[in-house]
Amino acid sequence: MNKYRGELSERERELLLIRRASGAKASQLAHMEKMLQETKGMLDKKNEMGMDKKACGDTMVSELEEKVQRSKRDRRNSLHRTQLLESQMKTVRGELVDTLDHLQALRDKLRRSQEKAEERKAAMERLTAELR
């Protein structure tokens, strides 16, 4: 039972870490998209000033677009991993419930057996006392 609790706790910690990472990636993605828009705005202004600076701006935009795509991909992967862990956690919880039910049934059976043993012992003691 402790093994299952430990595994469940570990899964929940992993899930929390993934959720935090996913939130951080989403924030990073939003920041990068904002930077991309600002860079595009700056590029538009520079295009009005001259075409010779275009190559540098295009490189920056391309790099930012790649970062945005990587962040989106990372976020999708994190979400997928989160869903997988949640599914595994549900399975573990189900197994824990089944195990707990089984343990309770065994405890009840043991209690009934002990009660019967005590009744038999008392009956034997009465018979022994009567035979004396």
C-alpha cells in the first residue's frame, strides 16, 4: 500500500512539475510572440528607412519564429505528458481502491475467524468445566 502511495505521490509531483513547466513555457511563448510582433514592427519601420538593413532583421525574425515554434512544440509535448501522467494516476488510484477493498474484506474475514475461534475456545472451556 505504501508502495502505491509512494508511486502516486511521485506521479503527482511529476504532474505538478510538468504543469509548472507547461505554464512557464506558455508564458515564455507569449513573451516571444510579443517580442516577435515588436521586432516585426521595428522591421517595418526600418524598411521605410532603407532596404540594406533588411537581412539583419529577417534573421532576427526567423530566429524568433523558430523559438516560438520550438516553444509551441514543447508546450504540446508537456501537455501530452501531463495527460499521460493523469491517465496513469487514475489507473493507480483505481488499483489502490481495489487493493483497499480487498484488504478490508480480508480484515473482516480475519475478524470473523477470530470471533469464531474465541467462541470455540469458550465452548471448550465450558465443556472442560462441566467434565470436572
